[in-house]
Amino acid sequence: MEMPKNTFKKALREGRQQIGLWCTMPDPYLTEILSTAGFDWLLLDAEHSPTDIRSMMVQLQVGRAGPSALVVRPPVNDTVLIKQYLDIGAQTLLLPMIQSAEEARAAVSAMRYPPAGVRGVAGMTRATRFGRAENYLQRAEEELCLLVQVETRGALEHIEAIAAVDGVDGIFVGPSDLAASLGHRGDPFHPEVVEAVESAIARITAAGKPAGILTPNVEFAQRCMDLGTRFTAVGNDMAVLLNGAEALAQKFAGKP
């Protein structure tokens, strides 16, 4: 049995823009629906949502209903958690709060089997198609994709060093945490934050790595794409649901 191909990683390597949606509601029914909505990728979040390993596995299973690539964000850059997410079949991970090249190298090591890394070996996992994926242990890294987040003032100082780490496939700029780090908590569109984000995108691109971002602002999303982002999330599931529900309710507000 052949290993699943990572279409998201292939698209990034080819320089093709990938438009995504942030998914924070840990319900497989929603994941299945959104996987058919037309986005190139969905971010399944376990950092800021009540998602555990088991529920994430179910989301990965039902997410195959549609063509969207599935990117998983663990809650922390942790070797054990990375192993678990990979074993349940996640092919692309987005790791939050990467502050240095050293932390990026630790993440790469957790993604790779020995002797290149420290990922624990297990044969009967969903990732290996329960032992039936041909040459999985020898070829797993070919289809795994590691994205790292830079989202603090300190991390910005190390962008080039992080980008130079072999095994880092893309760098995501986190506007909300960056805004807080720069002293503008809750204001990701403060001029200082926007300037920092735009500069980071340019530096990541100049370093030869795909840049990514999440922004619900259509004009700023286009601005970021023009600057060079290649994986661009343009909204999140909770906002889509809430905004749609409120708009519908307001149409009938005060009706007899």
C-alpha cells in the first residue's frame, strides 16, 4: 500500500498559493463539511481549542471527505506530542511559539526517525496504514511537512536562522501574539504590528522559505499574498458561523 501524498507540501515547493481556513471547533461533523468547502487547506487547532489526540484523529479521518489538505497545530513544540500526532496520521504540523533555530532543530528532530532524529518507531499506526504502507519507515520524511510559527519580538530577530534549519518547510507569522509581544495586545492592525508582519514576510521569502499568515481582513490578506505569503488563512470557522448567524438574525430583527 502506498503512503498518502502530501499535496500541501508539494504545492508549497512549487510556489503555489494555498488559501486556508482556521478550524478551532473540535467537531468532526464540521471538519467533514469544511473539507468540501473549497479551501486548499484547513488548520485543525489543538493550541487554542479543547482538542485532544483522540478527537484530532477523528477529524483527520473525516477530513478525507474533501480535497482540502489538513494541517495540525499541536499545543506546544513537544517531542512526545509530535510523535503522537504523526502516528495518528498528521502529515503537516504547524508548531507554535518557535523562538530560535535551536527550537526549530528540536522540532525537526522530533519529526524524523533515528539516526536523523528522535521520533519513536511504531509499526502498527494509522500513519503507516497499520503496517501496510510500503517503506514508511524509510520514506516518511518525504511526505511530512513542518511549519513553524514566529510570533514574538524575540522570534523576529531569529527569522533567518530559523529559515536556515534543514527540515523547516515554511514559517508562519502569528499576528495576534506578535501584537501582544510588541505592546499592542488585541490590535493586530496597529501600524507597528503591520510593519513587523510585512517585514517578516519579506525576510522569510528572501530566505527561501514559504511564508504564511492568518488574517480575516480581505485587503490585508491580499497585501500579504502580494508580499509573498504562500499559505494564507483568510478566516476561522467560529467567526464564519457567528457572523453568518448574526447576519441572518439581524435580517429578521424586530419582525412581527
